[in-house]
Amino acid sequence: MDVSQALDIINTVKQPQAKALSDLIPLELIEQAYQMSDTVTLRQRKLSLESLVWLLVGMALYNDKSISDVVNQLDIVDREGKPFVAKSALTQRRKTLGESGAKAVYQHMTAHWLRQANLPQWNGLTLLGVDGVVWRTEDSPENADAFSRQKDSLYPQVRMVCQMELSTHLMTGSAFDSYAVNEMRLAEQLIETTPDNSVTLFDKGFYSLGLLHQWQLEGENRHWLIPVKKNLQYQEIRSLGRNDKLVMLSSNPRSRKLWPGLPDTLTARIVSRKIKGKTYEVLTSMTDAMRYPAADIADLYGHRWEIELGYREQKQYMLGNRLTLRSRLPELVKQELWGVLLTYNLVRYQMVQMCFNLKGNYLPYQLSFNGALAQVTSLLVGLPYSTPGAIPRQYKYLHKMAENLILAPRRERNFPRTVKKRPQRYSRKKNAAHLK
């Protein structure tokens, strides 16, 4: 079965459209998330903890505005009394919410959106991708103590590893910590939240027999796929066909010490293909050649690039190339990152809804994220000033705009990937005396 044929069923069920702003992030789901994280909401404030969720969304969408301007832009404060909220009160309210409250809302909303998204499957498996990214934080003393920094970097940095559902670009899970923490340690935190009946595509930097074995062992019918590293040592068990073989991998004593459940040997499968004369190989736990044909597996790894595009959409389009996060305290930095992921999934889920209203087999990644982001942002700006009767019409218009967001088919790469020369602050002096 071809990947494109396996993924074209996402729009078989038409979902109900939202009729109010609260339908985007329902209040009852926010309250359930707060109860799970023990976040107290008893005392009524001018800026409620429920409204703080929309503040986190606004901080990601209106990254060029101050937090107080975001509050006024979205009109999320209680209208009684003074019309504005003091800046110090905003910081204090964010501290009250903390990281745990923002994380609980992200996890609860993401689980809700995934249930509603009618996810397509590849040979009975959900397609997932895992990769890492680095975020830069404000150079405050607190951030400098909590987060390490890269060599020659002037800013403390946060290392993040995310898991993405590749057809919708919904971020299904995330873990982050100081830059000094290894990506595989962060990926280990995603094992328990990985759904059953799924296949996860890894970058070759995540190769660890302990991690891959635990990933497969923790659930039912969980598989992984990763490029073969150079000089990988293995023993061929038997051939499964042309460019397809079953192999045995041996673990070392250090790996077995780090992962107590890791056996001495693991059985895996290597599938290879040639592209423009160059041979590419992938290693996978999908050893059943009848259920998972080699031709399908060979085409599968190219979809891992979707998570790289997702990071670009967050940093370049959603945050407008604003390289540094605005929070100056470590807990608020993590809270801001959960807000970025929540906002990204909010826009991506609206793109899923748009696909339900399109004629033809379109997937959310075939729509323009930049265009959908502009439409959602415009909708949020106008909703506070709209009459209740006009809101459903605005949502309907948002989904009708999907036809204008369809992207042209992606072109093949014309030139090989290369590392660009680092730009210099000053131009090189070519007529210097020592050069003559």
C-alpha cells in the first residue's frame, strides 16, 4: 500500500464546527486539566486562570507585543472595575499557574484534538516522528543557573524533544530541559505517552538499542524506524527478498547496565533502496514482511522531515523569527514553551477541520500553515468585538478559506544539501598588506 493512499482517509468524517471562542479551547477541558495538576482556581481574580490559557496563546501569536498589550488585544480580563491589569499582576498570575498547569492544559487539549482528528494510518499504524530542537532564553541570572549554554553562545538554552503525528503535524508529546541534557534522555520521557499501534520515525542521532527496545516493549504493536548508522555491526539471519533482510544486533555491557531489561541480542530488519545511484538503508522493528512490505518501508522514512517543517513553522512563522523567548524565570520559560506547543496545535487542529470541508483527499500538511495562522489570528482579533450571532458565520468563513490555502506539490531537491558558510559581521579585507 502506498503511503499517499494510506493517508487519504482523514476527511471521511465531517466534524462539527465551533460556534464560540470557548469551542476552540473548551472551558470544561481547561478546568479538568487544572484539577489534574492541582492548580487552585477558587478565588476569583480580574484575570482568571482560565483566561491565562488564552494569554499563553496570545504570547505566541502576538510575539511582537508586550504581555499587557496581549491581554488588551484579546480582551480576556473581567470588564468590571479598572479596564487594565498591572504588569506585575500578570507575572504573579503566571507564577500561580506555573509550569504544571500549562503542561496539563496542553496534554488534555492535545488528547482531545487527537481523538477528534480522525487520524489516518499506514498499514494499520499511526505515523509518528521524534526529533529535537533548541530554544534560546533571556540571559537572566535565574535562567543562567537553570539552563546551560552552547559553546560560544551568549544565551542560556533549552533542549526540547517532541513527538509529532506526521499527517496532521499535531505535537503529541514533548519533553525539555537544560541544553546539557542529552536528546535520548528526553526522548525516554516520551515512551509512556506513545500510543499503541504506531510506528515512530527517528533521526539516526537517536540510535540506542536500549531506547529502541524499551520503545517497542512498553506498549502493544509499537514499532520504530531509524536510518542505519555507518559501520553498524550486525549478523544477517536470512534474506526476506531483494534489498530486504532480517538481522541480529548485539548489545554491549554498558547498554545493558543503563537499560536492565535489554537482552543480549535483538532481531530487526534492514531495508535498502537506491536513489540516484546512492544506497540508503533503514533499520526497523517491523519484521513481518507480509504485513509491512519492503517497498512501503523504503518510502516511509522521507515523511520524518515533516517534524523539521513543524519546528520551522513554530520558530519562523508563528514566532516571527523572534529567536529569544521572553520569560526571565525558568518556570515561566517552560510555561511559555507549553504555550507555544498549545498554540501550534490549536492552529494545526483548525487546519484538520479545514480538510474536512475540502472536496478531495487533502491532508493538513498540504495546506499553508502561514496562511492558516493569519486566518486564525485575524479571527481572534475580531471575536471580542463581534456580536454572538456573527461568530458562527466567521468560523464558517475561516473553514471556507481552506481552498485558498492548498499548497502546490513539493518540488524535488535540485541541489545536494550543504552546510552554508557562517556569515561574518565584517566584510573581508581583500587588499590587506599581508595578502599582497
